[in-house]
Amino acid sequence: MPGPLEGVRILEFTQIIAGPLGCMLLADMGAEIIVVGGGAGSLPIQALARGKRFIELDLKSTEGKAAFEGLV
């Protein structure tokens, strides 16, 4: 059964507990969460990674910017 946020894509750039927690809850409601950067590093952040995908982008490079624009 799809959630109410099915089809919504959210790019997560957060690092403090409140951001990853909020995005985990949005993922539980069906949103596609893509964590940009090294968000899966610390143990508390790993505990909040349910339903998320992770990607590393160098936003200073041309390729990284193009990939980011493709996600948006």
C-alpha cells in the first residue's frame, strides 16, 4: 500500500538528529529520501537511515553539480 507521500523526492543535507529523524518519518510515509553527502557516518545517524538512499556528490565539480541538478 503506497503512503501519502508516494512520488515525492526529498534531498537530505542534514547532519543534526532532528533533520535525519524528520526525513526518516517522511520516508515511512512513502517519500523517496536521498541523503547527499556522508550522512551515514555516525551511529545515531545510522539508526535513522531507514528507508533512505545515500549518494556522495562533489558539489564543487561540474559533474557533481550536473548530478545534483538531475536529482532536483
